[in-house]
Amino acid sequence: MNNNIDLADLVRKALISCGCNENLLQNFDAHSTIQLEFDEKPSIFISRDDENEIWVWSSLMPLLTEPERETLLERSASLIKEKLEAECDFSATKKLELDNDEDAIHLKVKVDPDYLHDHEKFSNVLTGFFEEIETYSEMLR
């Protein structure tokens, strides 16, 4: 179980260890979704679900209509399928998930509990997930 983890503190320390300026960090609320905003890149969201699992996700191409997203997914299907089959070390299921709903295509991962007890390890989750966003965004262009 991940109920004893102070998610806000974990995220703050992980970002600092990634080189983020501490003065740029807000006071995160561990009881709601934490949003990390970037210039010209999709935001990353971090939250705890009802089972106390920690999820990291991002919305890819949120401004496109659902038919436009479907077309992009179909065009890139073989690349995406191959990428989704690749192992992801920081995932509890060892896989990333891609979800297409009415708002956007979401790239998400349920974080492996081994990465939640040390901010250095969690910083690997954040940097690894950011790299995955870049890869999937490129495939969907």
C-alpha cells in the first residue's frame, strides 16, 4: 500500500533532484492531483487513486477532435503497438497505457511501488515518463 507516502513531498524532492529550481515549485497538495506544467510540452499529472496506487499521466493532443485523434491513432497503429509492448521499468504492470477518450489521448502509468520510497528513484519515473511523452507525441504527428 502507498498510503504512507507523502506524494507532495516526494514530487517536490524528485523535481529538485532533477535540477528544477526550488523557487519555481508551488506548494503541492498531496490530496489532489499534482500538475507539472512545461513550456510547449504537455503537462504531467500525478495522483493517487481510490486503491492508493500512484498514477502519472499526460494528455496528448487535447485540442484535436475525437475523429482526428482516431485517424492519427490508426495511421500510427503499428508504431504505437510496438512501443506499448516494450517493457517499462517504473510501471507496476511493466507497461505504459494509452487511452483515447472524448477529451484526449492519455499516456499513463501506474507507478511501481519500488519507485515511491525514494525521491531519486521517483525522479527517474518523472524523467522517463517525460521522455515517453516526447516519443509518443512524435509518433502521433
